[in-house]
Amino acid sequence: MSNLWVIGDSTVSKFDDKYYYPRFGYGTKLQEYLDDKVNVINLALSGRSSLSYIKEPEYQQLLDGMKAGDYLLIGFGHNDEKAEEDRHTSGFGSYKEEGSFAHSLYSHYIVKADKVGCQVLLCTPIVRRTDNGIWENEQLHITKSQGRFKGGNYPEAVRMMGKELNIPVVDMTQMTKELYDAMGCEKTCYLHAWLSNKKASVDNTHINIWGARVIAYMCLKRLKELNINGLSEHIINLEKDAPLPVKEKYLTSNSEYKPVVYNNNLKKSELWKSAGIWNGTVFGDIPPNWRKEDFILEPVKGKITCSEAVDEGMQSFVLGEANKEIHIAVKNNSGKISEVTDGIAMYYTKVPAASNFKLTATVTVNNYFNNNQVSFGLMARDEMYIDMQVGELLGDYVAAAPLLLTREFPMNCFARRSGKLIYGNECKHALKPKDKIKLCIESTNDGYACTFGEEETITGGFDFKLTSIDAEYVYVGMFVSRNADVIFSDIHLDVY
């Protein structure tokens, strides 16, 4: 028996989602089109690039397990584009040039597989879905350079290397683009994950169970056409799904999904002063008999005005010159960020989910208590409650904020997805009272990018939309949990 080792990112990997249409990487459905002479071992991991994957235990499992007569299918690309030290490789440059995507694939995987007689199969990344029928370069994995992070044409880098090294290439980018053009964007949304039962919550990066079946079918159909010795003859069941797997046969929603009853017609708090577009609230896992005295949410030095500018489709909201600061503090353990619950004091505003945004601010740390449930910073989330104790798990969010503050170097940014906390990387700088730290949350093609001070921008694991509860709005703003006292200044929100 031969093994088909499968490595790559979230478009290939398996998931454990609570979504309405959960995510399924196409690696999970390859076995459906192979006989019992080939065993699929899917080691793909969400959020990894060809560079970051080598730090995972699955990489060593791959190196230890590959043998002569096996096959290695490689499906990276989505995260090599990210402008992050730990994940970025350049789309420019051949496999001979260090730092390039091609060199990373070659040195970390191709050389290792060749050494043991394992046949490599290269896949270009699948497209990111267009929701209007117009293709942007980034949806086709052609990126611009960002400072020292060089962009490039990532699918072309794979094609060229395959040609130079005589390695089979499955051009998933071209095939999925042609498929999506043929289907039209109204129908392609059913290939993708939905966070909720509302079409507006579609995830344009990640595919669902039907999408995984379709992509796996296309991938193996092409491999059969390429006549891969020892593999192609074991590719089966293509005829029963010809010309493609049928949606009505394979698309199923999550039987355990329970729609959230949620009303986004929120009333302003009667307890906290508004600050321009920003409205105060306290909610989540706070004491049932919580007291106003345990929280501070107020504009500093009295009234705050807010100016709005409109420029070429962009709205910019900036606190007026009369005052640019907001004070948030939490006392007496009244709130938390824990493994399963959140209790938060927050100034928020609503942004249409169909829009992009960038929120920046500077936080001055007056004081905080060394506790792993303490945090403060910027947050974008998929639902909001007004001055309400909520004793159950809240929705998804991302936070440009530190967590696990008992450590000398706490975690740099975090998120909650499908109920689970997701951490960024460890901070490279210690945190201390009186620090002034610049913060940023920005929407991206895949999800969100969070930046805390001089730490690296985090996008890994934040590649999901905040529409699982409210498909119409994303709630963004400044927050504090547990025992901390901070001032937010230079607050700037662009919506476009």
C-alpha cells in the first residue's frame, strides 16, 4: 500500500467547526476518489505557510513517515503571502533563491521527499471567492510588496518550479477560477463555509463539505490525466460524480447548529456617556449583581465631539479636538477573558459587515493586575449586548490586545472562534504600567489583522468573518476585561 501524504493550509486541512456549513479542506475528501491501495494521511494545518509549517510536530511526522513509493501532495500559498516574519515567503524568485516561496517548497519538502523516493505533487492555491464576479489580484494570489515583505505571483512560482524540476503540477488556481466563472457568484457561495444560516455569513476563503468534494474531485481528475505512475490507476469513482459532485447529494448543514436569536437594534446605555460614535456598555460574564461602581467608562475631561469626513467612498471618524481620549477601567474582578467565557467593558460602534474598516488607537496603561484573565485593547466582534450579564458563551471576536499577563512576555493578540480561544505569538517586548502602545485592527481578504504595539501583526488563525451571529454588522471598539485601568487616545476609524 502507498501513502498519499497531504500538507498545506486551511483550504486543505480538517476542522471541528460549529458553523452552519462547517469548513472542510479538500484534503479531507481525497480518499473518496482513491481505492484501498492508497491511504491518505492529511497533515495539513490551518493558518500555516510553507515556512511556519516546519515548526509543527506534523512536519516531523511527515519526515519520519515518508518512504519510497509514497506520494506527497503540497497545497500551500494562502499564508505565504502574509506580511509576517514567521509565515511570509516571497512570490518572486526561483527555487534557487532563499526567501522565495519556491525555495521554501523546494528546500523543506521536495528535497526531503526526493531523498526517500517519495513522489511530489504540487498544487497551486485555490482562489478566494469573488462575491461580485470581478477578480482582484489577491483573490488569485498575486500580491504587492509591503515594505520588506516581497509579494509576487504565487501560483506562477509553483508552475515555473514544476516545469523546471519536472514535477507534476495541479493548477488549482486556474481550475477553481474557471469553475467559479462558470457557476457565477450566486452559486459559488454554496461551495463555501457559512458561519450562520444566513448567506451573508459566507466565508470567501474556506470551502464546505460540498466544496471540498468538488475540489478533491477536480484535483484527482487532473492527477489521473497526468498519468502519475502508481497513483493514477488507483483514482476511482470519478464517473459516478461526473461532471462534478452534485450539491443536492453532498451539501449538508451542521445538524448541531442552533441559530442565535439576536436583535441588533441596540439601545444606548443609560449608564455611560457616549463619545461621538462610540457607545459604552458592560456585558458577558460579569457578576449577576454587578455594580456600576466597579467600572469606569467615560470621555476624559468632559464632552467629546466627533468629526466625520467622506472621501471617495471612505468614511473617517475621529474624536474632535476638544478631547481625544476615552477612559475605561474595571475593578474588583468584574469581568474576564477565560477559556470559555468573556466579561467585558467596551466602547463600541457598528460597522456594516459588507464594508472594510481600519481602527487605530493609542492606549496608555495606567495600571493592571497580573492575572491571566486581564486584557485591554481594541476588539472587533460579531455581537453586542448593552449592560447585560450573559452567563453563556458569547460569539466570535478578534482582539489587538495582550493576554496571559502573568508571563514576562504575554501573548500578542488573541481571538475567539467557534467558542475556542486562539492565541497569536508570544510578545517580544515586556509589558508594564505607564506604557503607551499603538494598536490596530484592520479587515483583510481572509478575516482580520491585529497589531499590538511593536509586536508583529497577527493574522494567523484570524482568517474568519465575524458574521456568525449578526450577519449585518461587525462591532468594533476599545475594551477592558478584569482588573485594568487604561486611557485610549488618537482613536481613528476608517470605513470603506
